[in-house]
Amino acid sequence: MRLVLSPLSQICHYEGMSKQFQLRFAMSSLKSYTVVLRPDDNGTFVAYVPAIAGCHAWGRTMEEAQAELAYVFEMIRDEYQEAGRELPKDVELSVP
């Protein structure tokens, strides 16, 4: 099962389930990026931004993974700014 958060629609899709629901994403710094949030094999959760290499985090809960991801995103964003580079553009993922 994987949760995909779309930046434009803010609609979440659970793979393997037909139910869609609205979710407010509190991390405004990530607002323009697609975020994937999924359970890991060991009972934790993994969150990542597919468009940005190395932008991933984990947590014991979905909320903790999202909070850690926001922190990682800010660090990467700062590194890009210090280097005078722009962050990559978002990528579009398809959910079967």
C-alpha cells in the first residue's frame, strides 16, 4: 500500500483501494511537490519526494515521517540555494 499526495489536487490515493479522500498537507514548504508515503516492511513509514534525489525520511507514524521529510526538504532546499541551484521540477506519478 502506498499513499501518493498530489501537490495540485491534494487528493490521496491508496494503491489497492478504490477510496479517494481529501487530505490537508500541513507542510507548505513541500506544497509544490508530489510526496509518496508508504508503510515499510518493519512497521515504520517512509516518505519521499520522487523529484528530488535524497529527499526521503522515515518515522514510526505517518505524521512523524511527514515531519521528518519536511526537515530533510528544508535542508536540501538550503543546500541548493547556497549552491545557486534551483530545485528540480516536480514529477508526475501514475497510480494504477
